[in-house]
Amino acid sequence: MTEERDSGGRDKRPFPDGDDEDLFVWGELRPPARPAWEGPARSARGRPDPRRPASPPAGPGARSDERETGGFEVPTGVGRPADVRRDTRYGANDEWQEWLDPGEGAQARRPVPGEGPGGPFGPDALGPQPGRARSRPRRRRASAGAVLAAMLLGFCFAGLLDATTIQKRVEGQPLGSLRSLQIALLKPVVAVGGWLQLDRPAEALNAALGRGQEKHHTLAEATKQKKSHWPRQITAARPLRLWIIGDSMAQVFGSSLRNLAEDTGLIKAKMEYKVSSGLSRPDFYDWPQHMIDQIVDWNPDATAVLFGANDGQNFYSHGKVLKVGTKAWQEKYAKRVGKAMDILTKGGRRAYWVGNPIMRNSVYRDKTAMVNRIYAAEAKKHPGVQFISTWMLFSGDGGGYAEALKDGGDVVIMRAPDGVHLTRAGGDRMAQVVLDVIEQDWGIPQQP
């Protein structure tokens, strides 16, 4: 007889007490103990459960279309009939029987690979194989030519949308056959884009992002102020307004000079640099015009300038290409330098033109030395300009290029691996020399 526990009907168990290691507990329900003739019961993965005894083989009267369901007989072709009779042997309800024999429900087990014929090396060792997919219309692969044509079409359309900006970038490249070819190819694209007005969205976007054509000032506006900037007394209330400009060489040098200058408490500094720029190619970046604009808008007292790293290249003059280093090239470049010096010294302002340091490459070194000589010569023609040479400042004991130099008793890396630019220590070294000249020129007490 099975034992019942009565606690108001709440703790009544429909099955005999089982082992503590029973596989499943449905609330307070425990699975029944199966008779010795039943089994082998299978675990949730479908393997025989060693805790349950095996069942006897089916008798001669057993139907081939019946399967064991824990006391139920399921007719052939029926997955889970709603009218399955109760198992009166154990008193189990339908829910419990559904768990023990999931049939086609959510607990149904998929075959385990390797359990079929042949064992782990049989035909099903890799698991169930996917069925044959329905035949679908085969997609035609695009040929390489079609893909290339689509890409070219996309590039052409993108070029039409912003052809003017692309043309400006191409025109700023070094002179040569590649630049000429690109400009020739862009001319019809720019013409078509302008005719169809396809560049209007790009212009509107650039204007919204502040990239449109900036408002320029004239040189006459820069000379309106009659009172001279220099000399005057520099105080904390009226600090010296120092503008630091140049190409990529001015990036490290400029930030070092700005930091050292502002540490004095008597100088307010502003830095601007443009990579790959200079004075030889105003078609790439028009520094003279930008100088006029900043003199009117920011009104600096003095300017520290470092150009020349990109100026040793050919450029156009009156429709002719001037070869770098020729007499015509040097004369034209000197005029451009002199024009920049004129602008920066308007209204009694001061300009501190910094020469480039020695370069590692011998050919590049000669070009740098050439532009330094032009700077020094033009500075002598402009009373408000001082040329500050840094060539020997970065030279070794023998006067040649040096990557590392002594600084405060220690040997410190001063130059970048490219043999051109400065490290932070090199920028500080150059900036300190320039700041000493500025402080002496304006009567600013030098820092210890």
C-alpha cells in the first residue's frame, strides 16, 4: 500500500516516496518507483537510465505499432491523444505522464550522433543531416566588369556632388604630370556639376559646418589703426598678444612656445599651423590672405613664424613653372616672403622669423639652407622683423645633423625619426631661444 501524507490536502502525494536522487520533482510530486519488469527507462537525453530496471520484451500479442508510454498505449498515427486513459497502476495524472513520455512535444529528443547503425563510425556519426533545401532561383553573380563600372559610376556621381572641393585639393598637389592629368579629368566634371547645380547640397553642408568661403579682409583694414603696437609696456592687464604660425614644423615648436610664453603671465599666445603649407604655393593655402584676416580679427602685437619645410618645390608664376633653386625661383620666393613680412609688421607690429634647423637628408638640407638665407636677407629689409637662426642649435659637435643633443647634462633625443620634425624636447629647445628674443625685444622680465 502506498502511504499518504495528509495535511489538509495540500501535501498529499499521488506517488510512493521515492529516492532523494529522483530526476524530477513537480512541486511536491515525485516520480513513481517502476516495477522491475519495466525499463530500461531513458533519461532526458534518451539514454538508458541506470537507476531504472529494464522492461521485459514484448509478448507475442504485442502490437508492432504500439510504443511504451509508461502504461499508455498510443494508437498508430496519433501524437498525443486528448483521451489517453489514466494509468490506474500508479495513480499518475496526465501531466506527469506527458513529462515521462514527451512524444512530439517540446521535450522530444533529437537523435544523438553515433547512436545509430555502425556506432560512432556509422552513417549518422555526424548527427542529423540537413534536408534538401527547396530549389530557389539561382542568383546571377555580377561580373568584375559590372562591379567596376558600378564603382566608377558611384565615384563620378560623388565627384559631381562636390567637384569644386576635389578640384581645389588636386590643385594643391605638387606640380607634375599626375597633377596635370587629374586637373584635366576634373575640368569636365566640374563643368557638368556646375551646370546641373549638383554642387549646391555640398555647398550648403559646408556652410552649415563652417567650411564655406570665409569672409576676407583687405590690407587697408589692417592699417586703420594709427597707434603703433611696439614699443609699449607689457603688463598682466595688457599682455603681449603673440600669434604663432607655420607649417607642420610649427606644430611641436608652436605648442612649446605657447606654453612657455603663457607661463610668464604676461603673454597671451595663439597657435595656428597648416600641414604641407608654406609661401611657395598660395594656390594650396593662401597664408598672406590669412595673415591679413587675423591681423584684423585677432589683432596680434607680434608673430612668430616658422615656414620653409615644404617650400622647396616648383611653382607657377605668370603661367610658367619655376624650377626650385633657380635664380628666377629664388627671386620670386623672396618677393613672397617680403610680402608676408610687410603684412605682419603693419601698424608697428613685430615679426620673429624662425629659421629651420639642419635636416638629415643632404638634398633636403640644401633646400632648407637656401630658404633660410632668403629669410635672413629679407628680414634685414624690414625693420620690424628679426630672423632667428636655429641651424647650429640642432647641429652636432662636427656641425652636422644630430638626432640627440646634450640638454642639462643629459643626452636627449631632439629630432623625430623622419630626420625633419622635432620631438617635444626639441620643440622646447627651439621655443626657449625664440622666447628669449621676444622677451628682450619687449622688455619682459626673463624667467629664471
